[in-house]
Amino acid sequence: MKGLTRKQQDMLDFIDEFIRTEGMPPTVYEIGDHFRIKSATAFAHLRALQRKGYVNRSSKARSLTLVRASDSPRHMSLTLSIPLLGRISAGLPLLAEEQIEGHMHFDPKLLPRGIGGRELFALKVFGDSMRDLGIFDGDTVVAKKTATASIGDIIVALVENETTVKSLYIKNDMVELRPANPDFKSKFYPIDKVFIQGVVISLHRTY
């Protein structure tokens, strides 16, 4: 492969990171918007990267792919880098630096269709309160950041400055955080005391 200019390397890095976080390649418009250049200029850079053998693309939307080669300037993997959070604290925005303990790499093919990685986070589960839904002590759940959820969703919630993973229900105008283990009982809270942080969409387990 031929050498890259600084701008071409920056663009290649952006494409790589975008694929990691979103699970899909960026459009020419998104590349241009990121670098604050016209779409035609972004397209010209992509054509140069294609001629040098670093990317492939077609006329279809989001058809951009990275070319893997042993002499590539860096390893480019189509995985999502998802922040692994420690204890979520009140008063801090979700995904604040103080909450991030590390990152986990996740295959985007394991996620529901249409979900990108930019608003995802991972959280380790402690205890067996969700055992009957297949979530065990030591598992890591992957959640989509959101402040709203549907009845029956498994949510990550902040209650009384503690983080919990439970199923969401409403009973007698109270929020019910329901476990999935008969050894545990549901807890009920006023709606304004429960702060939904995300909805669980996937699970990671290390054997």
C-alpha cells in the first residue's frame, strides 16, 4: 500500500473509529461534516484512499469498507468499543470519565439491527436477582443509553444513589422494579425517585 498524507491518515482513523462505535461505515456527508469540508472534497480524499488500497466503496449508501492487509498502518477491527462503567453516580452525566473503568470490544453483529455503538455502555452485574432471565452474578450487560423505557424492559436504573438492573413495571402509580428470582421481592418507588439510565439490549458472559 502507498503512503498517506496527514489528512488521509486522519480520515482513515475517523472511518475506523466510526465503524467501531456505530457498527456501520460513515457516509461521505458525515465524513465531510466531521472534518468541516465539502462533500466533494471528502469524496476526493476517499477516491485517493481507494486508489492507494486502503478502502473499498461502491455507489450504494454506507458501502465503505476498510481493506485489511499485513502492511496496514494499524489494525482495523470491525468491533465496537463500549465503555465499561463502574458505579453510576447521581449528579454526573452518564458516561462521565469518572464512571468509566475500561472498555470492552463487542461484535456489532450481536446487537439488534439499527443500533449503533455511540450510545451504548456496559455494566457488570452483581448478585443473582435477575437469575431467571438469564442474567447471573458476574455477567456484563450492554445497555442503550435512554431516559425512557417500556413496561417489561430490563433497565439500568439509579434509585437512592444506587444502580440496579431490574424489569420495569408500573403498579398503583408507583414504579415497580421487579427481580427475576423468587428469593427477591419487587421494590416500589414514586416515579420521580427512579432515574432510568438505559435499557439492556445484550449480555456478555466470560466462562
